[in-house]
Amino acid sequence: MKPSSTVAVNAKALELRRQGIDLVAMTAGEPDFDTPQHVKDAAWRAIQAGKTKYAPPAGIPELREAISQKFKRENGLDIPPDQTVVTVGGKQALFNLFQALLDPGDEVIVIGPYWVSYPEMARFAGGEAVEVRTGPEAGFIPDPAEVEKKVSPRTKAVVLNSPGNPTGAVYPQEVLTAIAEIARKHDFYVISDEIYEHLIYEGEHFSPARVAPERTITVNGAAKAYAMTGWRIGYAGGPKDVIKAVVDVNSQSTTSPDTIAQWAMVEALTNLEASQQFIAMAREAYRGRRNLIVEGLNRIGLPTPKVNGAFYVLSDVSKIDPDEVKAAERLLTEARVAVVPGTDFAAPQHVRFSYATSEDNIRKALHRIEELLARP
């Protein structure tokens, strides 16, 4: 396995900051907002009530019930509590899902550009990632016909991530429906990573499990919607036999996520008024930042499509250097702007900017990049 390039680049940026270097870090996929107060208060209440013991490998029953209700309320999915599982972040839900599903030689279709961890998780489980390419000219939206071309007798799953990392693309309902129907036709699974579902600026979210519930595992978590990255709470819901297998992997690895964090997540999912106010505030802030960075990067000569979700943009930096790694190094060392090169995302000549930072930082970054481009 290769280490996560996004984690490595962010660690380098943080180290430079610790050294006192004035750096604009646009690397991490982490909200810059604090966890909502009502969620923190719930964690404190759990501590005071002594809810600090081991939890069941599938998660506390109260959280599994809240997840089931969330699926019904927000996604139109009928997933009972015993078909849900709580994990140490959405990343562990995906990792354990690959462990549960894949045998050596199995194939997983991934839509490129993709999150760096999907292929590595598949390889760790003995599988192989098969890429379907998309480009900025199509808004990074996959063609279902191209997905079907990649299907083989060894295909075990396709991973869909909408809104997506690193592209910010939101897949239309008809695209998700078509891919789900392909999975049903060829008898493989859809792994739907919906961690950014609440961060859509134009259009609406659609869960492919509405089309093929018997073939779809829906993965989500607390990190992006509720700014709970460090709490490490994720979850998944889907076919009973698949979820049972994921629970078995949990039981032999971490046993369960942090019990206190699980009670905090119950609050996030059940105190709807407070949580929706927080989500709406954050979404509007990200929308303004998205508009600012997309307009700014295009204005200074770095082609950047305006996509509709998450808090990332992929920008063509061949004007800085045709090699995206060298371009990212120049941005870091000369402009003091930290970004993630597109290499491990399967996005050559591009870098990923995260706009989960203030508008002042975005303006500062744009100014510094413009100065870099102006140099002979």
C-alpha cells in the first residue's frame, strides 16, 4: 500500500506552519468550522452519565436506530437498524467493506479522478481497481456505457462518490440510476460513498440504493456534515449479509468506535433543528468560497470547472508546470500555497484545492499564485 498523499501533503503543510512559515494550506478535506455546540454538549452529558464502556461491534442501538431513521428521512431508503453498522469514520466503513467483500483477484470499478484511498483499500484486500476516466469537459460525470465496458466476470463492485472528492462533481440522478441498473444486471455491488451529501450547491442528492437496494451499500459519516472529523464516526447500511460481514471485521479489529462519540452522533442525527441550522450555515459559506476560488483561478489563467458539491476544485496547473507534482512543489515553495497534486487522484496536470478555509485565505492564495504566474 502507498501512504495517503493527501495526508502526507497536509502533514508537510502543518509542519511548515509550526516552523512559523506564513502558509496558506488548501490541502485537507476537513471543515474549518468547530463541531456544533449541541453535539459537544451531548458528548459531555454522556461522560457525566458514565456512558464510557465498550460498545457493541455494530454500534450502540440508539445510534443504529438514528441512522436508520436518517436513511428514511433524508435518502428515501428503508434500511432497518440491524442492517446498519457504525465504524471509526467513513474511511473504516469503506476499508472494512472491501475486506468483507473482496477475494484475491476481484475487481472494483472506480471513477477517476477518485479519492486516493479507494484503489489502495482494494489492493489491501487482494483486489484490483479498474478505472473509468472522466474529464473536466464533462464536469467529471461518468458515462454509464463506459462503466459497463469495464465490467468483467471478476467485477465485485463499483464505487460511486457523489458529491465527489477530488472533483466536487455531483452525479445526475439518471447517471446513478443507470449505473445501479448495470450493477443489478451483472450481479455486482454498488458502494455509494455519500459523505458529502449535504454539501451540494446546485441540484439535489440522490442515493443509488433507491434503485437497487439489494445490491447497494451506502456509506456516510459525521466528518463533513457536522464538522466532526476528529470524532471518527462513520456508518454504512445495506444488504444484511454484507453488513454482518462488516460487523465481523469490526469485532476483530477495533471492536467498536468511541462510545462517547457515538452518543454525540446520536445528538447530531436527532436534534434536527440545531443540526440543520449548522449544515445550512456551512453550506452557504462553502458556496461563497466555491464561487470565489473558481472565478479567481480561471481569471488568473488556471482552468477550473465550476462543480456543484463538496469543498474541492481540480485545477489545470500545466501553466505552472506540466508535471503536477512539480507544479505543487512550486506553489508550496515559491507561492507558499499548499495543494495536493493530482497524481494519486488519477488527475494528471491538475492539483486539488480545498476551499474549506476562509475567504481571506482564498484571496491571499489567489494573490500569491497570480504573483507566481507573473514571474518570468
